Amino acid sequence: MEVKGKRVLITGGSSGIGFALAQALSERGARVFITGRRRAALDQALASLPSAQGVTADVGTQAGRILSLDGVHAAFGGLDILVNNAGAVRAGRLETLSEDEIAAMVNVDLLAPILLTRSAIPLLRASGDAAVVNISSGMGLIGAPFYSVYAAVKAGIAHFGEALRRELDGEGVHVLTVYPGGTDTPMMKSNNAGASLGFVLEPAAAVAAATVDGLNAGALSVVRGGEARANMISLNRADPAAVDARFRAMKAAFEEAVRSHSSL
């Protein structure tokens, strides 16, 4: 897919990977529309993206999803690329998470993108050369302790994308799934796990560039994390007990480092 001239909606586009994608796509000639829950952050992002438009909207709500789709349609007359990027995370032992925290992750990371995509399909199909980009996570491929709910919803959005890609095959709508590793974004500010625990943060711009390259190439997925992540994914498939042992060795330190990780 050639992204130049494409009409793009990016949820959670005011910061992090979403903002980096807005920059990268704008630089390559796409027409970008971003949404975000926080008005001040959205205004700041739009000030840095002079060619972009946007609206304050919480896609975790029906009203926010309507605002998002109505906004991009009013701005550009249609939609070619939907990027489901808005996300929420809360780390911790499952029994310590509140029902509200669990529900927030399920809603924002899984239910909202499914419902937004469902509503967007007529616009995307009308494009004739469209794409849905789902931002999953490396934890959608390798479940980590103290991230049980987050891993579940990120694996869920990945399999949603895989199934939807096959459902829409031949209908002019491609589906790309992106699996970022640790990324230097506001969502990670409250995570105190460092390189010794496997959290090496890469710039959001690097994830964005790889995602745009994946769109251009018609890729099915983009997996970040380099050779180390690829090896861990292979090991998790071939010998998951070995991955269990790796986590067991650092379990106490890992729990302490991520106990405050929250972005809901």
C-alpha cells in the first residue's frame, strides 16, 4: 500500500506510538486525523502536526467512537487506514487488580477497537485500498507474569486481526498487526523494570517507521525487539517451560519493578 494521500484515523494519537505514527504518516504524505481522551494533550499534538486534524474522544465509549468516525469523515470525506492504537495497562497480581482496572483494559484494548473497526468497515470497504492496523504488544506473543489481563487482551486483539484479515480477504481491506516491545512512551513511565529484566526501550519513532514500512510492504505483522525477541518467541513455542524458568529466576525483582505500572 502506498500511504501517500491516504486518509488515516489514529486512536490514542496524541502521544507515544500513536503520535509517532501520526508524524511518520504525515511526513509520507498521508492525511492524518487523531483522537485522544485528553484535550490538552491532543491540542499539543496537533500543534506539532500542522497538517493533521483531530478531535477529543474516548474510543472506550460509544460516543467517542462516533465522534472519531464522524470527525475523519467530515475532515477527509472517507477513511483508508484505521489505526487502533489507544491502550490501557495495569500491572500486578491478578488478585490485587480491581474489577474496574480489569474492565478498563478489556474495554480499551480489546472491545473498543473491535467495535470501532466494525463501524469503520463500510468506510474502509468503500476506499477499495484500505487497511486496519492493530497495535498489539510483545506480551500478546509471550505472556509475562503480573500482566495476565494485559497479555490476554493484547493476544485477543492479535487474533481478532488475524481472523478479520481472512474475513475481509479479497475485499480491499488488509489487516496488519504490530507487536511492539518495550517502547519509550508515557505509558511506560511508571514501569521501573530495566534492561536487567528485559525491558530495553526503543524510541516510538522506530516502531512507527517499521509500521509504515509494513503497510507499504503489505506485511501481515510487524514484530519489534530484534533477534532477542525472535529467539524468545521461538523458545516460548518450542519449550514454554524454559521460559517459565527464566521468569521464575527474576520473579521477585520483576514483580517489584512493575507493581506501580499503570496507565488507565
